[in-house]
Amino acid sequence: MPLNFEVKGKTALVTGGSRGLGLYAVQGLLKGGAKTVYITARKASQCKETEDELNKLGLGKVVALPGDITNRDRLKEIIEEIGRRENGKLDIVIANAGATWGAPFDEHPDEAIQKVLHLNVRSVFATVQLAAPLLEKAGTPTDPSRVITVGSVAGFLPHSESGTFGYLASKAAVHHLTKSLSATLGPRNITVNAIAPGFFPSKMANGLLEKLGKEDMMKNNPRQRLGEPEDIEGLILFLCSPAASYINGAIIVIDGGARNASKAKF
Amino acid sequence: MSLTGKIALITGGSRGIGYSIARLFAENGGKCIIVSRNLDSVQKAARSLPFPERKHLGVSHNVSQPWTDDPFEPIDIVVNAAGIPQNSLLMRLKTEEIDALIDTNLKGSILTTKKFVPSLLKTKGCIVHVSSVLGSIGSPGSSVYAASKVGIEGFSRSLAAELGPKGVRSNVIVPGLVETDMTKTIAPKILEQMKTKIPLARLGTPEEIAHTALFLATNNYINGASIRVDGGMSTSL
């Protein structure tokens, strides 16, 4: 019997779910039949707006739980709130919230490194640690709960021409953290995998995209294009579905092949 | 996940992971051409696939040999799943055994890919290779097998850059320990020991590997990637 590529009846938390890759992840889960998707975003107005828009689709329910997840107390409140609403269970966590900062090496601010590592690494760990009891309650040996982290091809490539030193290091850290969490949480029926996207136009990526030249980037990509929302939607849905229940500790590159093409840059 | 109207050629398709991929592709609308050395078993396997009205084919061919001209229809998906195991230490391996491992596992994937690239360029199709977690973890008695499997990953990455601009994708599935005839030969005691090193504490099923193949056949932006499907085995050693 084919296993399905669906997440029917599942509950999910997507941090940074109001826009960009996080939003695509939410859309993928909703299209796959998720029952409820909780989204966090720092800006309450934007979080609410996305909630309203997505709820108009008439798919699963989207619930905005705005807050700055680098504040561990707030993150804890958000996850406790989900626990109360879902009888202490949660099927899927997409630890997506992330930030970047670009500045030349000699004047790169220390605070920028701290800020980026805090959100991109420390808060990913905190999200998984705080949500683990809910995930453990929902997972079974045949259909484990899922954690998806969002790495990046930047985590493999040391290109620093854009001066995103913290971001590059943070994404390499996310990949490694994903592997160690997969070994720790696998026995608790929770799988942990990372997606490592190439360039997907988003508010965060657009600045860099302009700098590096969008046309060039498309031309140098083996697939001759940048990523599109559907690419991420499909990958997230696959990884969260029964079809991927044996995938654990994997870093899945989704970049059209650019990472391996010598002319491509990031 | 529909493969309606697509034609897939699957080497090593009469049993194990290859057969599961053929079965899942057929269940999802595809027509399958499965390839294996033994004519009887490959035809029997082709007949057992669901939706026989699509006229799945069983083709007898040894992948270590060059393909001769053939009457195949345009191929949309090539799956290189044919492989043979290694069961002894390097010092005990005969030269013929080394040749067979490289010729089947590595050269076989190369020759089959080369044969069907012209067809894939027309259909804007994709290639899915099946490697092994043994290619990236050091395990005694797997030396040449590991070399053949990790070779496939390098082959695929280069193909992704070469064929991507022409609309053809190439990706690798890296299975861990999977319930097949190949792992049945492992002594039960050793198998139990191995399971303790897998975070999910079980072997994968051929169906689980097949689902990753189906996903790779349908996602349009994954190219040059290797996807590990091993329960976390390779992260815990």
C-alpha cells in the first residue's frame, strides 16, 4: 500500500510563519490537510494578517501566536498555550525563524553576530527542547513526530563576499544541531531533519539577491531559475508525511543543483 | 503525487528496493520498464505490478554491459537501483569480485544513465540513483561496495550541473539498513547490534525508500542532492 503524502489531522507549529519560507511551509501543511497550524512572528500585526489571510482559504485552521522567540519566557508561553489547546500533543515543529546581517569584516558589529546566532541557533534549540514533551506524546514508532529545521546552502559554502558571517556560521550550526538532535530524539519517536534551501526570493533574501544579481543567479543555477514557494511546500509536506517516516538526521538541499555548479554563487 | 503518463525504467527492478519503487510508481500512475539479469524473474516481476493494462515491461539485461539498441519508448524517469553486495574483507576479495562490484554498482549506473540521457533530454525527465549509507560510514567488509556507492554520488552531482540547464535532474537516495534479501544475509546477532545504532531502532522498509524516489521524481527544484533515508543511522556513529 502506498503511504500517503499528507498530514491529515496533524497539528503544527511554524516559527517565523508569517512570511518567506515559513509561510510556504505553512501553506504546504495546509494543502496537505493539516488540522491546525500555529504560527509565530515578532510583529503581532503581521502575524495576525497572515492568520486572517490563510484562514480565508478554507483549509485547516491557522492560529497566530505572536512573540519574540529569542525571549525564552515568551517561547515557553507559546508552546504551553499550544499544549493546553491540543491536549499536550503536537505533531510537527518547523523551527524556521531566522535573521541575517551583512557587513564588511573589519566593521562587522559584534551585536550582529550575537543577534543572528541567538535567533538562528539558540532559539532553534530552545524551540525543540520546549516542544519535545508535546512531540513525544504525539509520535509513534511507525509515524514519528517531526521537527524540521531550516538550514541553508549557505551552511556549506563559505562565500563571505556579502559579509554575512553570522548567518553562514549559524546555518552550518543548524545542520550539525539537526544531526545531533536526530540521534537524541529518534528513540523518543521524533525525527529531526533540515532543509537547506538555495535562493528563494523573500524579504530576507531580496537585498542580497539584488547585490549578487538576480539574472546572473538564475543563469548560473543548473535549473535556470530561483526557488519558488511550491518547491518548499512540496518538500515540507513530504518530510512531515508518513512517506518520510524513516528519514532522520538528513540535510536536504533544495537549490536546483546550484551548490554543486561551479559558477553559482550565494 | 501522480506519475500519470510517465514511463520509468528501473534497474534492479525485480526485487528489493528496485521492485518496491516500480510498484509504487505503478500505483501512482506510471508505466514501468524493469530491468534485471534473469529473464524469468524480471518478466514475472513485471507481470505482478498493479495496473497491467499499462503494459509494464520486464527486460533482461546485465547493467555491467553496454546497452544495445532497443525499441523503448521515451523514458521520463531512470532509476539506477541495481546493485550487488560485498561479503568479504578486501584481502579475501578476488579481482573478479572487485570488477563485478564496480561494474554493476558504479559502471552499471553510468552506462544506463548514458544510454537514456538522449531520451531524458526530450522528456525533461529525471534520474534517481540508489546509493548506500555504507558509502559514507566506514564499515569492515564493505570497502569496494562503499567505493562503488559513493562514486555514484559524485557522478550524480556532476550530472546535475551538466544536465540541469537542459531540464534533467539527477539525485541520489542514500538508504540505511533496509529489509531486503541483501540484509537478510546478516547474522541475527549482528543485526540486533546494528539496530541499537539506529536512532529509530528499526530497519527501513523498501516501501519507505520507494516513497523518497517518488518524491524526487516529482519535486522540480531538487537537483544534485543526496537524501539519506536511514533512520538517523549515519548521524549516530
